[in-house]
Amino acid sequence: MNLPSPNHPLNIGTRGSLLALAQAHETRDRLMAAFGLPSAAFDIVVIKVTGDLVQDRALKEIGGKGLFTREIEEALAAGVIDIAVHSMKDMPVEQPDGLLIDCYLPREDVRDAFVSPVAASLMSLPQGAVVGSSSLRRRAQVLLRRPDLRLVEFRGNVQTRMRKLDEGVAAATFLAMAGLNRLALSVAQTPIEPEEMLPAVAQGAIGVERRTQDMRVAEMLAQVLHTETGLRVVAERAFLRRLDGSCQTPIAGLAVLEHGQLWLRGEILRPDGSQTIAGERRGIVGDGAAMGRDLADELLGRAGLGFFA
């Protein structure tokens, strides 16, 4: 295998947020350890994406999940970068022709975190309090439990959202535990168990994208692939794909390996939080994609036409 070197480094593409950079560095560090390479054998290339540049509008108004990946994938297809590192919960369910994600790093904490300077939990917020979130899933899950609360748009990275809390824009917000852990941020937060609030599909998972025909990179990534994470994410994303999931659709899903089986839970919600439909599947670990599709079909059948309207 022709390994990268300081003279011919492997270019790793990423967004420019502190969390995205932490994930790119984790990917680099795992490849360094797997092949005994110095950090100089890798270049981390920051690529500006539309989702980070446009902060004054909701994601659904400007195009959904592809806003965080399009420019990076264009650079990958053009050969400007050799791999792209993504938060899998931001990824569209379909990759462009010629690109592939088949490498996942060990998954972090999948839970959401409730963050508030005035309350310890969602249920203890004052009547009519303002909650900030840009996630339709979280907004619907909040309104399902607390229809009295007022939801406001809350775009931006972790630091931006914490600043908005400090400024009193909202009384509470939600962050992913995975992001807080990867950034080693100790903020006042309460983790929310999946049984209470099911997380986003693929939350906490890092995926590494490559060109389909790049066998050198494929061989390298095979050495850092975390098989269990891959099995779980494949099931969850098959569920999402069948539902035609996007940032404009409130969908939650989580697969875990338990007692030698794959346990997949899924949930769809009306955007206003007025109704939720949930289900689960247990089966053979390698059947995750089929389980995801089957569970999605069940929930769609129970929902009927116009559920997401």
C-alpha cells in the first residue's frame, strides 16, 4: 500500500467548526496510530459550507441536510481532498455518484443533553418558557411533552448556542452529548435517556467518506472501521431513507446491539408535537437494513397520508 507521507499527505476535508475539527483530528489520529504515521502525513482542509455561512434562517428554508456536506463532497469528487469527515446525523441518506461512506469511527454518547441556567429538566421549566432549537425532531418532541412552551430558532455551533442562552434568548436548549464530550465541554446539562427522548438517527457517529474507486484509501479506512457502529448506523439510516427523512421531517431512531441481537427503535412525530408514532424491531445483527425498512413501512402505514404536513 502506498501510504501518505509529509511530502504526499492525505488531505482530510471537514467543516470549520470546533466540533468538526475535533472529529477530523480524531480521524487523523486513528489513521496515524493504525499505520505508525506522523501528523505531517496528513493535511486537514477546512471547507466552508452553506449551512455554516447562512445562520439567520431555518435549515428547512435553505435546503436541509445537504447544506452541511455539498461543498465538501464536491471537493472530494474533484480530488481536492482524499477523504471527508462528517457527523452522520447531518448526512443526506443518498451520496453523490462516485462517493461512498463505509467507514465509521467508534460512536460517542447518543443522548441529547438538556441545557438550561434556570431548570434541571424540560418538565421543570416554568410555564410558557422559551426553548431554543433548530432541530424539528427536538422541537416536536418538546411540544409533545410541553405544549405550553414557546420554541424559537437556535442556529449555530455549540459555543454560539451557549452564548445565546447566556444572553437570555431562551431559557433552555438541547445539545448532543457526543459534541460536548468530543469538545470536553463541562456545561450545566442533564443527559436525556433514549427511553425519554429518542435521539436523531446516527447521532454521535462519525462517518468517513471516500471516492468509490480509491482503493488505497479504502484499504486505509478498513483499519480504523468500527464494525459495531457501522451495523447500528446502517440500520438507522435504512429506516430514515425509507421515510425520506430530511431536516424538514421530525424522525428519531436508535439501534443498539443487545444480547447478540440488533434492537432498533424508531419514532415519527407531527411537526407540532400533537402526535407521535413509535415502533421497534429485534433481529439478526446483519439484517439491520431490512429491519430499518420494515419498521419505517410499519410507521408509515400507521401514520396515513398527511402525517408530516
